[in-house]
Amino acid sequence: MLIQIDKLKRRPRQIEIDEQASDFSVLRELIDQGTVVFKDNIRGTMTATWVGKIVEVSGNLRTTITSSCGRCLKPITSHLQIEVLLCYSELAGDEEDVAEEVELHSEDLGLISFSGTEIDLRPDIQQEIIMAIPQQLVCEDACKGLCPNCGIDLNREQCTCAPPVFHAGLAALKNFRLE
Ligand SMILES: [Zn+2]
Ligand SMILES: [Zn+2]
């Protein structure tokens, strides 16, 4: 996933991506923690173009993941379609001050700074995938979740645990309103 800047200046380049999620360091951590399971490689085609001092990388990535319902822990499969647009701007000048200034300016514009003769897409591609992983998924809005006391799946069975007690303060307020 390396882009050679000199070559890119001559002509745009297509990059075919077909990578195992575990080849990305942070994704590997998520897999090891059991946060997410990748059912498929990360696949897609990116096009890199040199547009006057800026390297534009765009394309689509797709993969299939499984994560757990936030309430009942049932596995949920999500098909991710990730639209990627990354813009890299070259750091100019040798002086530290200049570099810092350019970097700040670049961040304002949503540009990623690079220096040297090549760009490694891997960390930024990884970032895009992480952002596309849905947070706080529930299997369905009506999911009743697990009983906090005995851990039974309340969607399938009912337990004999006492229902959660009303907060005394709230109960008092309710009574007050009824009167
Ligand atoms: Zn659920
Ligand atoms: Zn219970």
C-alpha cells in the first residue's frame, strides 16, 4: 500500500486492496479483544492521483464484520461499504518552523501531511475502517437484553428476578403528580 510519489506524478495509479484485517495493527487488537470479528478480507480499489502538490486517494472498501448486540450480546453481521477520500499534502521546507506551520494549515483543510518519496496508505486506510465500525449496535430496537441479575436472555425466557425497583425520589414525584 505504498505510493511512490515520483511515479504518481507521471500517471495516476490504481491500487487493488485485498488484505486480512489482522494485517492492520489496531484492527488486530480489536479482533484479539473480541470487539469485532472480520468475516471477510478488506477489499476494494483505490485510485491515487497527483493533483498539483496534493496526492488524492479515493475509492471504496468493503468487508463484512460481526459484532455483539449491546444489550443481549447476540452476534450482528454488518456489511460495511466505506467510501474513502484521503488528501495528502507535501511538507515543504527544511526548517522545523516552516514544517510546523504547514502542518497546522494542512490539518485545517483536512489534509494529511507527508514528506519523503512515498506514502504508506495503511495507517489511514485502517483509520477509515475503524471509523466505519458501528458503535453501540442493538439487534433490534425492542431487544430486552439480559437480566442484570441472573443473565438470562429476556428475549427468549422470563426469569423470576424482581423487576428493577423505582427510584424512591421518582416514585414520590409520580405520586405528587397524580394527586
Ligand atoms: Zn439484542
Ligand atoms: Zn433474572
